[in-house]
Amino acid sequence: MKNILFVPVPSSWYGKRWGAVMTFEEALEALDSDEQKQAVALMREIDMQLGIDAELSSSINDSPGGANVVIVHDIKTAVDRETLRYVAAIKGKVLLDEQPDKSEKPKPVQKPGEITPKSSPIKKGGFQIVDVPPRKGHGLIITGMRGTK
């Protein structure tokens, strides 16, 4: 069974507010950006840590409601559906947690032994799981949901 995973990169990676919908032109510009290269590198690092062999490429998901940049994963390693869902959740969470900081403010230096609480705001959006019945050449596809305008 072929497993293809589409992981959307939040628009906040490209300097827009979280959940903002991009135009096709904005997504096209983001496609070749340093931020996109950083997102792909993060996905490769996760694959390496999880022992997954996958070919990654960047693409645009364009719809009448707007566009977003996605990282397409052609997963070569045999994984079951639950593992694929786990991988999608991990990758989505990492992209939400590790977005590039667009501010010029230096990050505060934490003293050894000091604990800094980390806020966890509620975020809109997430993943939509499209369960495709197993057929030759098909598998589980996971696509992103955009936030509201």
C-alpha cells in the first residue's frame, strides 16, 4: 500500500497571522522561501528520528477559499494506519510549535535550574483525515484544514 501524507505548513511560518488564508501568489512566493526549506528540514529530521524513509516535496494546495503550502510525503517505509496517523500528528504539532520567530527581539537567557512556564494557546485548524479504502496504489491521505479569515 502506498502512503502519501500532505502536511500543511501554517501561514504564520511566512509572517502572516496564525490561520490566515494566503492567495495563490503568496503561497507561490512562500514555496521557495527559507522558511519552507526549514519546514522541510524539520520533517526530514522527524522521519530520521522515527526511522521512516520518505521522499519529501513542497506543493501548493489551491482552492476557491485560498491557498496554502504543503509538504508532500511519499512514505517508502511500510507503516500501518495508526503509525501514519501518529506521524501526521507529530509533524503537525512540530510545525505549530517550532515556527520561525519573526520578531527581532532576542530570546531571554534562561539560568540553569530555572523553569520558565510555556503558554499553550488554543489554536484553530488542524488535520482532516481522509480514510481511503485500500486499493492498489492508494493509502491514507491527511490534508490540512485552514483557519477562518
